[in-house]
Amino acid sequence: MENKLQYAFIETPKPSVEWHEMSGANRLAKIKETLRKHDFEGKLLIIPIAANKDGQIIIRFAEPVSASERGTILLDFEEVLKTDIDHSLTVWLEPLGDKNSLRNLRGIQVKE
């Protein structure tokens, strides 16, 4: 049990000075270049939305991806980015709104 606790004290990696000083457009271009290089773009249709200074990369999928595949895809893509660009990058999937029509009806009042 004690061995597991040591990892809680490790600092989160910070983006390099080069990444931090790069413009948003250049960071996105670098991400897209990596997508093409490793063929993530063709197979998985990953679309980068934002590449923030803090190392967070926000993506969306062009087509629906099942929950069972999504985690593996995101981890594989993050590993490639960490290896090719900067060790501190993290991949986040763009948040989507609730598509459940019944939950969306909550709070609606019908006037008589």
C-alpha cells in the first residue's frame, strides 16, 4: 500500500518553454502534423479543436466512436503527442451536451 502513495506526490509535468511561447495556430498546426504523420487523421478522424498553453489538447471525433474504443484511442493519441511534441501534453475530448430527450424536458413548464 505504501508504494502506491508515493505517486501522489509527483509533480505534474509542465509544458516546455517552446510550447508555451508558440502561438495557438502554430500549436494546432503541430498537432495536425502529428496526426498526419501517425495516420490518426485518416483512421480515426480526430479533429483538434484547441491546443492550450497549459498543455491541454482538446479534440473531437468526426464520427461517433463507441465508449469501449474511445479511451484506448485517446490514450494512444496522447502517448504519440507526448513522444513527438512535449511530454506534458494531455488529451481531452470536447464536452457535448446531453442528447437524451427525456432529461432535456426537465424544468419545462407547460402553460395552460
